Amino acid sequence: MAEEKQSVEQLQREKLVLEMELVKEQLEQLRAKREARKRAHGEQEKTLEEGRRLERIVQRNCSHRKGGKGDDLKNNRGSDPNGSFADQQMPNSQVWRMCTRCFALWKPGDKSKTHPSGIGYEQIMQWPTDNSPAGSVQFRLAESEKREGQRELATVSEE
Ligand SMILES: [Zn+2]
């Protein structure tokens, strides 16, 4: 009887040791997963940062002007007096300006110190451009001609 009791205790002890090993293993796996996730996140951050760095270089070196041939065209070094801009009037009547060469985007309040191009909004809006701004596009419900009160969605582009 005593021998049997001892072996039950021993079995319970062994079971406990095995359970603890299992828990340890699971913890190690969790830790490894967490580390891998951290590393992947770090790599992603690095890639994003590198993308932002390259974007800054491209936008710094762009002349934001139309024209140019060959290498000048390839390197965004247009020399036309007119800027290569697409202006967009937003629904709140703000005008955003985008360079169609380097895709730099200027919004009201952008400062030269912080804008990737090194040019602020107020400054870039002084540049001449022969492009006409695009108005904001609005959707409006229009009553169709007495067709049993049906309505159709009409897209209206406002200047
Ligand atoms: Zn540009």
C-alpha cells in the first residue's frame, strides 16, 4: 500500500514536471514569435523610412516645371517657366497643388522646412502654371422628369 502510494506521488510529480516543461516550451515559442514579429516590424519601418528618404531626394531634385528633353525629362529637370502642376479645389474650397513629375503634394500650411521638396505651400502657389484647376466633384440627387417619383443619381462637376 505504501509502495503504491509512493508511486502515485511519483507519477504526479513526473506529471507536474512534464507539464512545467510543456509550459516552458510554450513560453519559449511565444517569446520567439514575439521577437520575430518585432524584427519584421523593424524591417517594415526601415523599408518605409527608406521609401520616405528616396521620396525626399526625388522631390528635392525635381524642378516641378514642364518641359525638358532626354535626361532632363528623365530627371524631372523641366525648364519651362510653367510649373507642372495639377491643382485640385477641395470641397472646403482649399486648393491643393501636386507636381505631376515627382508627385509632391502641397496643402495649405505646408512649410518649406518640413515639406519634402523644401518649398512651402505659400511659395509654390506663387509659381506660374498654365494648367486649369480641377473643381471638386459633387454628387447630387436630381429629380427625373415625373417618372413616378423616381430619382436618379446625377454626377455634376462644378467649376
Ligand atoms: Zn516635382
